[in-house]
Amino acid sequence: MKLRRPAAVIAAVGIVVSACSGPALSPSAYAEVIERATDDYIERSQALSVAFQSTVEQEVALIVETDVEDPVAAAIDVTKREMVLYLALLEDAMGRYIEQLSQIAPPESLVQVHDDYVTAVQVVQRGMPETRASVESAFQLDGIEAAIAGSGLQDGQYRLAKTCMSLEAAVRAEGHGLDLGCTRPLTRNG
């Protein structure tokens, strides 16, 4: 009985892997699928950004209206708390985006540039925990900005933009348009 279980698990894994690694898409189908996945991700990330900004503005306005002993410290606490939450939710959204990207079977001519792009998104996502920790330890509002800038997130964004533009150029070289919004940071909060 114990010998059958591993075999069943291996067979099930093989079925799942083969379903995800279907035939390579044509360049035009690839462009359509990756652009749709990216648009969905950008829409989700922008909604998170709007929610973050709205919550901070509302809570800071409430602090100003009430008789809080140290309104600056209270505003910093709200901003830190909401930024940490925003970054956690963004990390999750990026994880779902990476899953979508990983399920796309690019044409053979685009495999390397696709893989480079997926890796660049993963690098940015892996930097999120460090960024959250840096934000949590900041003492002032400008310290929060410095924590984000100094967390390696900016370098990840630069690499991501470069690989994104390379992917767009490679798809254009195949004769198809592609707009992944490479100049829009995937983690912009504004």
C-alpha cells in the first residue's frame, strides 16, 4: 500500500506539470496573454495604492480633527502601519502575477527574455519583506521614504524595467505589438 502512494503522487504531479507546460504560444497569442495578465496585475496594484492613500489621508485627517497628544507621531504610526499592509498585499498580488506568468508558454524565440522578465518580477517580490521591515523601523515620515529607497527595491525596479523593455522589444521583433507598461513601476504607490 505504501508503494502505491508515491507512484500516485508522482503521476498526479506529472499531470499537473504537463497541463501547465502546454504547447508554446504563437508570438501574437503570447503578446495577448502576457499583456492581459500584466494589465490585470497593474489594475490590482493600482487599486491597492488608491486604498493605501485613501486610508492614510482619512486617518490623518481624523488625527488632525481630534485632540491627539502627539499628532505627528500618530500620523507616522498610521503611515507606517498602512505602508506595511500595502507592501504585504502588493507582495501577494505580485505572487499571483508570477504564477500567471509562469503558466504562459512563450514561443521558443521568446523563452529566454520571458524567463528574464519573470525572474526580475520575482526579485522585486523577494525584496518586499526587507522593505516592510525597514518601513516598520523608520521613526519619521522621511525615514519611511528612505527605508523604501534603501531597501534594494529601487535596484529591483530598475532591473525589472530593463527586462520589461527587452521583452517588449523582442515581441516587436517578432512582428507584434506589446505594451507591458514598462515605464510604470510595478510597486508604485502613487
